Amino acid sequence: MNNDQDTTDFGYERVARGDKARRVGAVFDSVAGNYDLMNDLMSLGVHRVWKHFTVQLAAVRPGEHILDLAGGTGDLAAAMARATGASGRVLLSDINASMLGRGRERLLDRGVAGNLDFVQANAESLPFADSSFDCVTIGFGLRNVTDKQAALNEMQRVLRPGGRVLVLEFSKPAVPGLGKLYDQYSFSVLPWLGRNVAGDEAAYRYLAESIRMHPDQDTLKQMMETAGLVRCSYNNLTGGIVAVHRGFKA
């Protein structure tokens, strides 16, 4: 019989730890083609504001080397590629080949891939040397990782001293009464959009469930500190529906 160490969450389900990555991969294989449209519909476009805030907080400087994990279709990577300029490099990484391919095509079409590289990689076991990057970001991806602490440990490892990690992720509403409204939206509107726009209701029900299973703001801050990051803090956005965490490597 499996114990808690042998299983992990896949939304509200408990699944074998070794099976989560495959099941998450199947979700993103399904949604890759409609990913950007669905982001706009689900957030009413506000995801762009959240990402802009994250890039501003990252304070990318010309010539820096940036790693964007779970980079998807490349919104964060594109903005940081502009900020770091021709003398810098941005590496867009995703574990899912469908999402990575979609991001590469999209950024090439937009003409912003001149200082961008692409690599398929697992955030829990990064194929990069210690102290390789000035900044590591992950946007709306950490909650899909099987071992979140391992991923945070890896982010700290590949970061150069003085560098920073930024985690943009759905979180726990901090405004009284917002939680109930958010639950109603998440478990009615999101699956409806998934069924009628993306043709996959189950994928967007998983999205809603995975958000509820993600660590809250203070727990994630503690996990970043456990990974060895210092001066960790977070900013709540849209009443805590989303939070941006930031930590530094000493």
C-alpha cells in the first residue's frame, strides 16, 4: 500500500509520484494550441499585468544571463530578452515539448528570439552548472512540479551569488470574501471555457484544483528559505489570487 511519500497531488487526486509528470504532460499537450487564447479569456487579460510586474521586479540589466523555467509560450522570456539586450542571453526552458515548441514558434514569429535559446528540461534536475544565471524565473509552473522543494533547490544552485529567483504563481486570496467568489469562478467558468473553447474540460478542472493544492504565500516563502535563498518576500496581486515571490542567493 502506498504511503504519502509514494504519492503526490494531481489536482485533488493522489497519484504515484512517478506518474504526475506524465499526467501533467498530457494536460499541456492538450492545451498548448489554445494556451495563449485561454490565458486571455480566463484572466480577462490581467495575466499580462501580472507578468509585467514580475519582469519589473526582476530588474533585468543588459548583459545578464536569465533562465525562465516552465516558460511555456514565452511571455516572460520575451520581455526579459528585450531587457538584457544583445549582450545577454535568455534561456527558455520547459519540460513539455509541445509547450516549448509553441513558445519557440511564437517568439520567432515575433522576431524576439535573437538572444534566446530553448531547452527541454525538468526543473527538479536542471542540466546546468552551478552559478550559471543572474536571474531565474518561473511563471505559473511551480504548482505543476512534482517535487517543488527540489525545484527551488535547483533554482538556488544554478543562480550566481547576488542573483535572484522570482516565482509568479496563483496563490491564496487575501481579501475577505474574495475566496468564495474565486472558487465559484474557478469551478464553473474555467471548466466551461475548457469545454467550449479548448475542447478539454478536464484539463481546466485540473488547473483549478492544482491552484487550491499549491502552498500558500507564507509556506512558499519558507520553502524558498529552506532552499538557501535569502531576503525572501512576496507581493500579492489581485487580492492574493496571484503572488510574486522573490529571493536572492547570498
